[in-house]
Amino acid sequence: MSEDLGYHPRELLITSIARLAKGARHAAAGAQSPVPGSGLFLAQHWAEKSGGPRMQVTVLGSKKYYPFTDGGRELFDMAGQGRLDVFFLSGGQIDGHGNSNLVGIGDYPQVDVRFPGSFGSAYLFYVVPRVILFREEHTRRVFVDKVDFVSTPGTSPQNVYRPGGPVALITPLCLFSFDRNRGRFTLESIHAGHTLEEVLDNTGFDFDRPGTVPTTEPPSTEDLSVMRTMIAPKIADAYPKFAREMWGYEPKAAAS
Amino acid sequence: MPSAPDVDTLAAKVPDGSLLSWPVDYAGSPVALAHALVRKGARNLRLQTIPASGYAADLLIGAGCVAEIETSGVSLNEFGPANRFAKAVKSGTIRIKDATCPAVHAELQAAQKGVPFVPMRGIIGSDILKNRDDWKQVDNPFGDNDPIVLVPAVRADFACFHAALADANGNVWVGRRGELKTQAHAAAASLVTVEALYDGDLLEHDTYAAGTIPALYLEAVALAPQGAWPCGFWYEDQPVDEAQMQLYAKASRTDEGFQSYLNEYVYGRRRAAAE
């Protein structure tokens, strides 16, 4: 935990994700996504507290928070029907047009650096209305002018069926919004402890920004307490190591 | 009773060049069968991962068993990159057919229905499509200027997976892992390992029947307790063997390290978790 901030930098990312997921009926976090998953549980908590409609949170890799019983296809088929409002996507490379590369660097197929692969991106990026791009490394290696391989494009021609796409990009430095009509990012806010210069130095693509860039709203004392007491046990179902390292949460043997 | 006495007998049923469908590490990856395929010296296998893979695909590729892989991703996840896979792709020793998860599921769904293809949303404008000459972009015949992608039915020679239970009639129980059912329905035949035997008929029991694959889809079943090790297995909450996965991730960084891993844990059949 950072002494200066009074919270862990990841707790700010979780809170920012929760704000972007507000109002969703159903939101899901994919594999290897403990921070997005925690953000969804926080948004779900806000929905419950406000007495609004129930928000379904699905966390891949969890037993308790993964409602599908008809196989791997069910998540995708259900998303294709419009039953999933929020999902997350990352990228080995992400460019200023919102294109993501999960395949590799160099000439395909015999790339110099091979990433695992595109997973569900080339589908969910089209059909899920609110896709949040999230990457915990903010460098010019990741945020490039043009990706080497388009696993999934940020935008599509008018005649391509595409109710979904990226709405935002969250990194350890800042929050960008994405305009699908213009295919460009706009810097919305910079996280406390970081500067515009740092963002410019570490971003390899061109983006828009207001004259004065605000500081990202920090998590409230109440939200920090909710994360540490109520979200930790939920995210521990899929990510026990994360819950332990972030919040010192140890599952009670008797509770399972 | 299982129809095969052990995994090596199961592996012997797989001719070189076979197309195998194989589930993702956490869904019931038949790792004991992968080890048996390496021991038998299988060659030119074509793998279709449902829809991604990790340890099993990396190991089979590293051991020279694989000529081609269709996958949405190969990764050891929190344990690191799939080094043998990455090396084989880079050097061109395997053909790679990059996919996206729902398209792989759709290929199975088409095969399951016995139709030649199914249409899919998404994918248009992705470099995945540019590199898949077996996927076609057409105009939706029911629409107006609506491009859509068709993916072909993929009928594997064998669906390979690890399941929880088998009964004396050769039915196997996969619980909520519906993708294993789809895999079995889509393939010409299935080779299955199971964790344990069920005393009774799984189809007579309503709780089990809904998650049961009937014997008619299955070629052979072998009993293989901890058959997904070192991957985790959902039945009885078997966790991933983290120490073993770390050991593999490290060993597989070099040719020598990978070879000594094979010698010890595949040819030598050492089971760190069990001993």
C-alpha cells in the first residue's frame, strides 16, 4: 500500500473500472483478470446499495460466479444475443485506433515474439456494447502507433454488424475514453502521482486531450473498506493468490 | 468396466496424422493421455484446442508429436508463456491456424449438427480471417448488405478428454462441462480417461444423466486417477499443481531442460504430486 496515497494503486484501477461498469445488467471478466473482476464486484455493490436493478457479475475461472452450465459456447452465444453489457480486453500491443494484437510481434505466422493468441477477442469486441481495454503495463512497447497483427479491430465499416466495441482504456497511469466514430482515444484523467509528461513519454500513439487534464477521482474511504472486506472474499473464488497479496485475505476452510 | 486397461492402450488407438480435439487445461485436459502419446512416439498429429490450451499442447508440440494446431491461445497462464509452442511457431516446425474461441465452438456445433458450416458474427476485419482460407466471408442471404463469416464443421478423428466418472456401460459423466459433450458429439469417436468408476448406471440417475455422455459417442475409456495432473481438475476440487507447473515452465525454456523433463516425468512416469 502506498503511504502517500492511502490506497494501493490497483484499488484506484478497480474503482475506475467499477465506474465504467455502472448500470450494466450483466458484466463479465475473462481469464487472468483479477483487477477487472474486482471492479465488477464493486459496481455490483453500488447497484445493490442504491436499490437499483440487480447486476450479474460473471468471473471466468470462478465456480461460484460463473453461471453457465452448457459449455464454453454459452458465454459467447449469450453475448451474441446481447445479454452481456460489459467485458474486458487486453493486448500485447494496442494502437491509437483501438486495434488489439494478441498474436505476436513480427511477420505472421513466424513472428519474432509469439503471444498466446486472440482468445475470444475477435468476437466479443464486436458484440459487447461496453468493452473496457485494460493493461497493467503502460509503455511504448505496448501502446504503439500501429499493431503488427490485428487480432480484433477497434472500429468497423458501417455495414459490418457491430453493436459493440471499446469505450475506454485504463492503465496504471491514466484513463482514456474511445470515440468509435472517430476511432481515437481522448485522455480523460491522470492518476494521482503521475504526470501528463509521463503519459506522453510512454504512449506510442497520438491521442486527444483537454487543455487541463483532471486527476482521476480516488477511491472513497467507504469503497476501500468495501474492497478489503467484501470484494476480497468474492474475487478469492477465482483468484486466491491475488486476494491474499492485495488484501491479506485467507479463505476460511469451514466456509467452503 | 472401462474398455481400455490404461492410457497407453488408449494412445495406441491414435494413428499418426490424426486430428484430435483437446480441451483447455482447466476443463479436463487428458494429460496422462498426452504423456502416453509422447511415449508412443506419435507424429504429425493435428490438434484442435477447445478453444485454447496450455500444458498439454505445449508438451505435445515440444515432443515433436504435432504438425498443425488450431487454437485461440496457448499459454501457461500465471506460470508464463508456452515456450515450446512459441519456438515451434517461430521456427515454422508447426502450422498454426489462429482462431477465436467462439469460432472453435462453432466449428464443433456445425459438426454436431452434421451440417457443413455455421455463420458467425465478429471476425470481419481481423487478421485472423485474412489468414484462414478455410473461413469464408459471404453476404447474409437473408439480409441486405450484411457481410457475415462462415466457419466449417470440424469433425475430429478423436475427441480426447478427461472426465470424472465412468459406469460399467461405458457412459461418462462430465458434470457442468458441457463443452466436453459438444466435443464428443462433434468428433468421429472419443478417447476418454476418467477419475473414478461409478457403481451403477449414470443414465438411470437424474442428477447424473444431464451431465452424462452416453457410450454411443465413445471409442474407449480408461481409468486414470489424477489424469489431468499437473493441470487442475474440477472434480473433487483438485487444484493445479503449482510447483510442478513452475518446474515445467522453467524446464521448457531450453531444449535440454524440456528433454530432461520428458525423461523424468513422461518416460520415467515420475509423479511429483503423488509421491
